[in-house]
Amino acid sequence: MLLIEDEAVLAEQVAEGLRDQGMAVDVAADGLDGLHKATANRYDVVVLDRDLPLLHGDQVCTALAAADGTARVLMLTAAGEAADRVAGLTLGADDYLPKPFVFAELVLRVRALARRAAGAPRVLRRAGLTFDTARRVVTRDGRTIPLTTKELAVLEILMTADGAVVSSEDLLERAWDEHADPFTATVRVTLARLRRKLGDPPLIETVVGAGYRL
């Protein structure tokens, strides 16, 4: 996801909190940089402050809506009156959360928007594996499997792909963030741990030269 927020301390706190929840978060501090990143990269969710320098959040929202991409927009702003919410939604935002906000509510709203962007149901099922994406609980044949936030993120991407091959580059981009080293072995290491935890028979296949699929 992309967080466009000019309050540096708040942006850092929100980004770190969402990363702790297993999300890959990029950050932009102004409207121009935010719009550039939003159009140059693929995001499931854009959390957008309304009062931004260089380019107002309303203009960013309008541009994203006109681009007809898959990203869902959550407006996060101090303007909490009903008229402001209506205005934001009219511009093309998918949801609206006034400041100050409860972080747990932000997480729930972002997850709900991400599911809508991916066209995925709340509960994913495949080959005896069940993933409740809202509760972040994974079971296999009724056995609960404890996973780390990154393992959950990678598994969700693979299950949402519904049998299609997902490249290492795509996993790195979607489960980590823009600061991840493209030459790191972290994807391979995470997949190895995930395979081990999911147990036998193996569910994750390596497609040589292409990536991974469930």
C-alpha cells in the first residue's frame, strides 16, 4: 500500500504500525510525489491525506480515479464533517477516516479495501488450507498454523493468485516495501520457512525461472 501523508511523525508511526501487521508500505510526503508513486507502481490501497503540500489530496484523488486503476483510496484527514466525507467520496475515494483515528480501525479498513482491490473473499480456501484474512488465522485440515506477518503476507498473495505463478520480484514488491533489497534472499528464506510450517504434502511449488505457485 501507499501512504501519502505530510506529517512526518504520523506517517512514520502509521507506516511502521501497518508493516507490523504484515503490509508492505511505501510513503510519500507530498501530493506530487504521492501521485507519481501511485501511477508508477501497483498498489492495493492508497491512504491519502487531504491537506497535502505541492498537490492537494483532492487533486490526487481525482487523478487516481480518472486513471481507473485497481487501487482503493482511503482518505485520512482532519476534516471530519459530513460534508467533507461526502466531498471526498464524490471525488472517487472508496472510504473516509477522520483524524484522530483508532489505529485498529485503520487496519480493518485497509484490509477490507485490499480484499476489494484483489477481488478476494474474506476467507481463502485451497487444497485443505483455509486463511481467514480478517482474523489472520491459517488452518490446514483443521490444524491452526502459526505464521509470522511476512509469511502471512506471502501466503495471502499466493492463495489470491488462485494457482497462477507469482514471481519472486512480485512477492518482494507486494509483501515488503520500496526499501527492500532486490538482490536479497529474503523471499527464498521466507518461502522455505512457510513450506516447512505448512507441512506435507507440500503445497508450494517452485516453477524454475518463473516463481512460485500454490
